[in-house]
Amino acid sequence: MVENAIVHGIEPALRGGAVDVRATLNEAQGWATLEVQDSGQGMTAERVNEGLGLSNTRNRLRQLHGEAARLELQPQDPGCLARIMIPSSREQAA
């Protein structure tokens, strides 16, 4: 996800930018969350299509954590936020 933020967000923006990585565990709600946010060029209509890297990541999350795992992309101004959410317990993943 960090590589995607740099290659598809920061690098094409020409003005540079930043990538922030955050990880949280909310045991009460049963989720572990990883967020990668960049201040790059953001998502355009032609860039919303899911490429091979995102597709492979979704498939791998599903294999490891079941259907409860999620990968979300959210446009930001500027940039993009990628959020991966996985169940923090095996029982929730089933």
C-alpha cells in the first residue's frame, strides 16, 4: 500500500508530498486497521479502476482473514486514503 501511495500518488504529483502510515487495534469492536494516506495527486475517474496490486491484496486478505477483511480506498483532498481492516480474532473472521 505504501508503494502504491508513492508510485500512483506522490510521484505523479510533481510537487512532492507525504505518506502517513497508521495502525490501530480496537479490541472492543474486534478490528485491526492499517491506514496509508498520501497527499499526492489523488484519485481520478480513470484511476479508480482496480489494478492487479489491489486485486491481489484483496484476494490475499480474503485467504488469510475470510470475508470479513476489507480494503477501502477513499479520495482525500489532496491524495488518497487506503484502509485495510481485518478481524482481530479468528471467531470474527469465520
